[in-house]
Amino acid sequence: MRVALALLLVCAGQAWAQAPDSTKRPLARAGTTAVTAQTVPQVPATADVSAYAPRLVARPDLRPAGIVTQASERQAARIKGAVCGDPDIQGETMGNIGGPGACGVEGAVLVRSVVGVTMQPAPTIDCRTASALKDWVATGIKPAVGTTGGGVSRLRIVGHYACRSRVGGGSANNRMSEHAFGRAVDIGGIGLASGREITVLTDWNKGQAGAQLADMWRSACGIFGTVLGPNANAAHRDHFHVDTASYRTGSYCR
Ligand SMILES: [Zn+2]
């Protein structure tokens, strides 16, 4: 009886010892890596999960109803504050502005911000110019500044709609300025989140900020019909003038 039991245990022991080796495994498909004992993730023995279960299951959390409501309220506010049919341009619709003589703006808007960057103060311009300003901030100014000072937070506006003639244009001085039609904006500085400002007057041609200003100036050319900076003339030593006048010859950038 004892011998029989011992024999049974020995046989059973041999069967267990051979079990893993004799188990048939599915063949790996061409181009894939076979799963081996080495590639199976090792989990601590105490973990109450299978060694084959993914260790980190990326499962989206259900958002609390409050957050969903806040997000849709924000979206509704963005749409409500949008002008020119673009949620990235926030401001107020002003309609047609009549001025003395030829001056005036058709479909004027007061632009408070574009792509989250505050205009200080809000310029009065037309939608074509507002849209160009948005494109410039998004594709030119923001990339030029990058993470410097925490990024761009505002543009210091030193000129927008004004019924006046051109300045600093030499013989063309008596022509009406694009400002007189709400098609131009003057920018004196680019405010950073840190509170610092990249200033056209003091930073042009100087160090990193000078290089960033040069990048901004270059990126405006093409988006706007006219781009003038400190290199154009003394009247523009302290600001960038950008306008959406169109020329048959393409953009005029100096
Ligand atoms: Zn100007």
C-alpha cells in the first residue's frame, strides 16, 4: 500500500514537472513577437491580478457633471463673445462707422482678444484685419515668443481706427492712411505672461528679444498687405504698422 502511494506521487511529480514544456502554445503570427515567459509582465506576487493583465489600463474617467457644464458654459460664452463669426476673435460688433470725408469702417469690430491674447486697448478694425491679426498672433507672434516669459499674453496697441493721412511715407504723405478705414493696427509691444514686455522701441535689433521681433516682423509679411517697422522710417521706430491694403505687386514690407 505504502509503495503504491509513493509510486503514484513520483509519477504525478513527473507529470507536473513536464506540464509547462508540453503545453501547446499558439504560434506567433508573422511579423509579431512571440510571447514568452520573459515578455510577460512581471507583477508582484501580492498583486491580485493575472500576470497577463495589462498593468496600466487607460480607461477614461467619467467627468463629473459640473465640469461638463462648466466647459459648455465656457464654449457658449466664447461663441457669444465671438465677432466676425470666429470664436478665436473675441470682442464686440460695432457695425458701420461713418467718419468725416472718406473716413469710416464698414462692419467694424472692437477686438478684445485673438487666440487668447489680449489687445490692450481693444482696437477698432474691420473683420478682414481682425482675421489677419488672429493669423499673425497664432502663426507668427506666438511661435516667435515661444515660452519666453511664460508666452505672449497681450499686444500693446498704439494705433487703430483714426481718420488721418499717412505718416512717415514721404511723398505719399497726403494719401489717406489705412487707419482711416479700420484696416490697420499699430503694435508698440508684446506683453509676456511674466509681466515683461518685448518693446519695439528698445528691443529692436537687440539680443534675443530683437531676434524675436525680427521673426514677428517677417511673419507678418504676407498675412498683411503692408508691414512697417523701425527699418521703414523714423515714424515707425517704436511700433509695427500692419494693414490689409492689397497691392497687385504683393505685400509691401519694410
Ligand atoms: Zn499705423
